Amino acid sequence: MDLFEYQGKQYFARYGIAVSPGDVADTVEEALAVAERIGYPVVIKAQVKVGGRGKAGGVKLADNAEEVREHAGNILGLDIKGHVVRRLWVERSSDIEKEYYASFTLDRPNKTHLGMLSAQGGVEIEVVAEENPEAISFLSIDPVRGLDLETSRRWVAEAELDEVAREQAAALLVKLYDCYTQGDCDLAEINPLILTPDHTVHALDAKVTLDENASYRHPEWEEYRADEFEDPREKMAKERGLNYIGLDGTVGIIANGAGLAMSTLDVVNQVGGTAANFLDIGGGADANVMAAALEVINADPNVKSIFVNIFGGITRVDEVANGVLEALQRVSIASPIVLRLDGTNAVEGRGILAPHLNDHLITEPTMLDAARRAVALAN
Amino acid sequence: MSIFVDENTKVIVQGLTGGQGRFHGLRNRDYGTKVVGGVTPGKGGGDVDAIPVFNSVREAVEATGASASFVVVPPKFASAAIIEAAEGGITFIVCITEGIPAHDEAVTFNRLVEDFPGVRLLGPNCPGIISPGKCNIGITSGDIALAGGPVGIVSRSGTLTYQALHELSVQGVGQTTCVGIGGDPVPGTNFIDCLSAFQDDPETKAVMMIGEIGGSEEERAAEWIKHNMTKPVVAYVAGVTAPPGRKMGHAGAIISGSKGTAQAKMDALAEAGVHVCLNPTEAGAKMVEIVKAM
């Protein structure tokens, strides 16, 4: 789960990482109230989960109430790469002497943690990595041992952060590492991490991705969920406990297993169609799960046909077939359904469906045949 | 021959008394796997359908001589169960548990490397391993596999592993071993471990490899194949149409920035001389063609 900047800053603050004083605002009036409370000048920042806000006009400096009104009014509702701004973060403007970059993430090939630190922050780190790779200091961290202050001190020196910033930065990086590990982040990134003229170091931005698998030990994540979904289809699917991702095609997809679901998207694409979604119903495809899946897909107005692709392993195909029939009794489905059923008890499953087949409920013998049929019906 | 397991492998099931552990443990035994014990703290002395249950892995290993463990416990207990297996003398651990936090996986993996260098972990979040006719540890349905070789299969995805077995078995092409390495960010066993074992296994004549988006394991495997693999490899990579920045079901299946795309993986594999196919059916057909020509 990706956090908005303001949520990331609130998360950082839990671990003692210094951030600028500020608050969220959903209206111009709220923005004004925050600005009056924290004092001018303030920075008004669009809260969207996409990069390039500044260039799109989503970050503005305001010296007085009039400017807050003007900028907050312009930014709210702004469309930044398909993300409409509904919330602002208003914070005290900081004087900047230097901009650094710091992040922790998993180094998948080496199966260790990777710290990245640069004295050249403020720009996209991919650009720095491309044009000036020696400006980034990489630190490989053994997850068993972690990061201690001594190592962190050597690291900030090696990265050639300004002398006056080093001690504060070293301590902040240890806190950021704690936030990353104890806070179960896939990514904890600060860009820029700034040094002010009066020689304090703090986080001016926050990019945090949380590991959903760890949510059982983080009840505090609940508050982030309310704002998690911008896509109403995904919200509906999540409420029904489904693993769903909305896409913009016309063939609704239901498959068991993430790999097979991904592969189904690919095959639909190969035969000239476009998928409306990714949906993995997992191992137990009973009537409830199937009904919920069909319901979510049925609610998508773009869907013209539905491709149910099942390879029974643990999942028994006869149960899937019964599930589909039961689901159809409960939910009225607008689009034709094409099923491909293979694996455990496939013969029984096809037998169960046989008397019910019509031009709205179709079976095909292979994944490719079923994809072609579903795409033909959608186009 | 087979890799990692064979007909003599003795297996204990950690979590045998749970619903899933019982179901899959008994299925594995019915397949012919030597399932010699179960471990559930506090339930030692009992049995599950005549399989003795022990309080700890150490006790189970001492009593049965098991060398492999099948870990079927919920995510919050899985890391401790894996370490307990290693401490108890198990050398091959299969963990099917889905949903383990990535940081726990990273710590567990490194603890194994540092303190138990002789131990191999398969998974977590994998379907397990099957050597048809000999040993099945995990959740793969034994009847879709065909004994006798000559194909080795290694896959990051569960259902696509079944699909691959199915595509070959219906054409009469058998498998030496089929390994599901799992779709998590920190897999205990990776493609190269399996490719290397298949390369050394005289009965494996060709390898089918199924990858997916995310990470760079397929690219690393391609590099390894280029320099070390003499046996033909057929590959399929799922997720060509996956959008960046979205986890496609598996915790490890995510395209970050320009990294981890299916196209980059397919290009790297093709460049290494691998037969890259666009869907599982095509990959199956290609493998059948290669085997029939041998």
C-alpha cells in the first residue's frame, strides 16, 4: 500500500523523524486555517500518489492568505497524470541550504536491505543514478544485524554530506531504518532530506510503501485504508475480500492463482482483446467467492464479456461449476460468460454446467480457445 | 533421478494437526511420499491418521530420521517454524505459507545462510516440489504429473506450475522434478539453484522455466544459462500486460519503474538462447517438440 505524502510524514513522525509542521486540508477554507495556525510563508502541496507534482503545478508557495486562497483553489481538483487532487498538505515553508536523498528498500537479488544516500537530492534519484552514479552511496545492510549509529556515521561521511549535517543525518538515518524495518515498509524514501541555513536536518518529502503482508501487526494502518482506493471497483472488490486490480479493457477476468490470472490477461491481449481487470480468486472458489467476483465485474460498465479461467489443483472444478450456477441465481449478470475449466474434477465440472449452457454461458476446451471466444464477444 | 528429493526422502509436516496441514500432509502420503511425522507444540504423543505427532522438530527428527520438512503454519508463526526446522536438523524445508511479511523473510533467509549453510529453504508462498512417482511435498495435485522424465520444471507461480505439468503430461511427456520456487520477494531457492541442479541431473534432458514480472531473477537466470547450461530451456514469463506499480497478486510480482518488466526478462532469456514462448500452451508445445526430437 502506497501512502500519500502526508501519511508518510505522519508515519515518519511516529519514529521520531523530523518533518515540517503542517496539516491536511480538503477545502480552501481548511487550507487557510492551517496556514494561519502554522504561520507564513507556507507550501501548499497536492496529495496524489504520482511523481512530478511540482511540474504539474501541484506545489506552490504562499506568503499570505490571498495566495493561499488562489493556490489552494487552483490545486484542488487539478488532474495530475490522471490523479485528481482531493486533498492538500499545507506546511511551513523551509529555507533550504542543501538537498540530500535517502532511502531504504529491499535488495532482492542480494536478499539484504539497501540504503541509498546522496548529497545530490531534490531531483529524481533515477536521474542521478543515470547521469552521476558515483554521487550515490550504497549501503548493503544485513537484515539480521541491522544498522547502527557507527555505521551510519561512516556512511554519511562517505556520501560527503556537509560536515554540519552529518551527526543529525546519521541519527535520522538510523530512525529511518527503524521506520523501514519495524514499520514494515517496502520502501521508505526521503527526497529531499534538507539542511536548513540554521543547520537543522529534516524530511521535506515522504514516500512510503507498506508491506500488506505485515498488516496483522500494524493496527495503526487502518486509518490509511479509508483513502487507499481511487478506483471504486477496487474499493468494492476489497470490501468483498477479493484480490482485484482495475484496468481499462472490455473483457472481465476471473482466474484462480495470481500467475494464471496474469497469464490470462496476456493471452486475452495476444488474441486482440483488452482486460478490464486482474482478479485472482485464489484456492477456494466456492459460490460466495464466485458470486462476489461476478458482482464486482458486473458493476464495471466497460465489461462486454467475462472470461473465467480455472485450473483446478486444490480448487475442485466441480465446486467452481456449482459456484458459478449458484452465483448466477443470486446475481443477474449482463455480459456473456466464457469458461475454461481444467484440472482436478474438470470432467465433473463441465458435466454440471452442460445442461445450463446457452449463449450467455459458454465453455471452451482450452485457455486460448476461451480467450478467443471472450474477445470475439467483447469486440 | 530427481533433484532435492527422491523416493527415500523422509518428511515431517510442521502444522500436521491443522486443517491445511492434515489435508495436504495426508495427500502427500497417499501419493507415496514418506511422511514420517508431524510437529505441533503441545500435541506430541498423538497421531494424525497413524502419523505420529511430536512436540518439536528435534524430537521428530530424532525419532524418525527425517531430513525434510513441510511447513504449513500461518504467516506469523512461519519464520519461527523454519528456524526451528533448521535447528532441529532438517536440511530441506518446504514452506507453502502465503502472506509472510517481507522483512521476516529477509531475516529468516539471512539467518539460514549465516547459521545453517547446509539447509535449503524452498518458498515461502510456493506450491512445493514433486518428483513424479517418488515424492510430493506441498500442494501440487499428484495426478497432473507424469513420472519418468525427461523434463525438469521450475516456476515462480503456483497455478502456472500446474498448467505446465498439465501441458506436458497430456502429451505424454514426463517430468523428473517440478519445483515451485514461489512468488515472494525473498525466495529461499531461486531459478539458478534449480537450473544448476537440473543441469547436473543426468535424467533431466530439458528444462521448462516459468517466470513472472518483478525483481531480476529471470535476468540473472538468463546470464547463468548463457554461461553454464547445455540443456535446452523453454521459458514463459507471465505479466506482459501488467501495469507498472501494481502488485499482481504475488508480493514479488510488481514492476517498479522500468525494472522487472516481462519484456526485459523475455529479451534477456532469448539472448541467452532460451526458447521464449508467449503463453503456457505454446511453451508446452515447444517442449514436447524438443523432447520428441531427442
